[in-house]
Amino acid sequence: MTHPSNRSFGSIAAHVSQDRLAQRLADMAKIGATEKGGVNRQALSREDGLARALLTSWATARGFAVSTDGIGNLYVRREGSDPTLPPVMTGSHLDSQPTGGRYDGVYGVLAGFEVLEALEDAGAVTRHPVEVVAWTNEEGSRFQPYCMGSALFAGKMDLEMVLACTDAKGVSVRDALAETLSLAPEMQVRDFGSPAAAYVEAHIEQGPRLEAEGKTIGVVQGIQGSRWFQVEVTGQEAHAGTTPHGARKDAFQTALKMVNALNDLMHDPDDIIRCTFGRFEVLPGSPNTVPGKVIFTIDFRHPDAELVKERGDKVAPLIQSLAAPCEVVVKETSTTAPVDFDPAVVDAVREAAEGLGYANRDMPSGANHDAKFMAPRCPTGMIFIPCKDGISHNELEYASPEHCHAGAAVLAETLARLAG
Ligand code: GLV
Ligand code: MN
Ligand code: MN
């Protein structure tokens, strides 16, 4: 994976431009900009398409090759000197939460793109090609499962299953993808799963630790496990003024019992288990109709594989046991085991941070990332930078230009080393 090199350490990082990166982040933040200063650029929306078109225009202006695949992952490639070698890859995602921030995902794509530009400006010749990828639908907020793009690349999902997934309005991935891709120029289409020499993803931390400790770089060791469920409780709509409680099939009251029991199941005195009910839809949503349907989601995470299995396996039976007098369907929409990153890549990130003089710490990732799906495929690692007050999945999300620059500089030195 690594090759000896006679370039001097820091020579690529020196070409990473803080201003250019900050400007590109600001330009991308205009696409789907919200009043509160964040972005709404959900997967396979019009805004997602416009963001792809903008990245593509920057790439072609610099002479980099662009390509896509059956799920719309967008690859930007700078060639290496040895055509037989697979690329060293980097990237993240351009899609956002519905009330998302300006950095989650897009920072990793643009930090990667900044490295391509720095390599170009330095006139560097790498043996491996270097590729930046914007993975499709990392967030999973509009379409479940999350990380569709990287999971398909890694051979962990079935394309037909993914294309048939629908959002809450019934729009399929297949239709949304066609519309999104129509906004970007035509480009070469490639197969999933082409070999990769390594994958390194830069991202904001999305938590408070780096900022609290005054550290600039997080050297990420791995990502915790995660299981997502969607629960559909069906009762019977009825008149709120006339229907005795004993005769009701109230989907909301039943769902409430389920949530309370799940909170007990997931209670953790050490506060390591994460359990979130992020979507809770009560239908028909009328004050004087007993709710006939509730749809809610469960996002459960923990770093220990056995606990993820043991506790996660109890979710569906517990919900089923509380369904009467309603009916319930529980669907597991995403399942990912914890992953450990490759020690050589982790060391390369740490050495790049040390060499550039950035205070750093080793740390796990609580959030999911496309790197989780790349880790079983090729040597993988991640670089975190601090974000203000640890806030993310929030329109107020902020990372300073200096920290964005530091992460890109560490990425540049890491990729330069891995790409020979
Ligand atoms: C990605 O944003 C996640 O859910 O961790
Ligand atoms: Mn992200
Ligand atoms: Mn996110």
C-alpha cells in the first residue's frame, strides 16, 4: 500500500489553500441554503443534483476525469504514473439532513478535491491515481438504508432493492436518481466495486471532544455499530368525542407504550448506548380523530458488536408483544457492525498530523460514515476536525476555515504517502 517516496514531507500540504477551500464550501452552501444558515440538500433532490453539477464543473475545469455508476456516486480522478495501480480514494457525501449544516459530508468531498488541486499545483506525480468520490445518500434521512452509494460500491447491498426504496412521499430511488442525474452533465458510467488501494475520509467530528480538549485533528480508530428500524402501528380511526377508551385501537397510545418499553430496554447507566426516535408520524393528524396509524423510526448504536446484536435482536419481539389491540409491522432498515480502521492508515493519519504540528488525539466515531462500508474492502481511515460546540445535524453547524484547512492538509499528506 505504501511506497517509498523521495518528496519532502509537507510539500503537498503547503499547496493546500485555506481560502480556496473556504470559498468552495461557501459556494456549495448556497445550494439548498436555509434561512437559519444551514442547508437542505437531501439525497437525490434537485439541490443534490445542482451540487453534483457544480463539483463536476470544478473538476472538468481542472482537467480531472469524472465518472458515475448505477447509484450516482460521483468520482473525480487525477491520474497516477502507473496505470496498473488502483486509486487511493477519499471523499464523503454532498447530501444533507433536512435541516442540515454546511459541513457534514460536503467538507470531506471538498477537502478531497482541495488535495487534488494541491497535487496539481505542486506538479506532483503519484504512482496511484487519486480519486475523490461523492457517495450517494449517506444520510439516510430521506431514503433508508443510509450509505447506499458506498454500500453498493462495497458489494453490501443489492441495486434492485436500493432502486425500489421509497421516501415518505412514495418517490422511488430509481425515479429520484434519474431526475437528479439529469441536472449534471452526461458522464462515463462505471461498475461498482473497482479495486481501491486505500480510502481516507475527512469529516467534522460532530461531537464536542476535540473542541473541549483544544485539539485540531481527530485520528479516528473506527465506527460504532448501528441498527435502524421502522415501525408501522395500525389501529383504527375513530371519533375523539364519542369513542370509549376501552373500544379504541389508538395507534399513538400503542406506539407510546412501545417507546417507553424500548427506552427501558436501551437504558444504559454508562450512557454509551444511543437510541433515537427521530421520525414519529401520527396519522391522520387531526385533533379530533383517534390516530389510526403511527410510523416511527429507531436508531440504535453501540461500539460493542455483541451488545448491538443482543439488544438489537430484542427490539422487534418487544414491539410485537405490545401491539394489541393494534397491529404492527417492524422492518429493520439498516444493520452495520462496528468497524476498526486499518492500523497502517490510522498511523499514517497520526504521523501526518504530528508532522504538520497539529495537536491531535485518537478517537472513535459515534456517527456513521461511508468509511464504514469501505473498511472491509481496502485499508481505511478517517480524519476528524472540530466543530463548534460539537453541534451537527443542525443548521448552526460550524467549522472554522483554519480547522478545515488543517484537516485538508493532513488529508493531503496522508493521501500523498499512500499514493506513493
Ligand atoms: C450519519 O449522519 C449518521 O447517522 O451517523
Ligand atoms: Mn456525514
Ligand atoms: Mn450526517
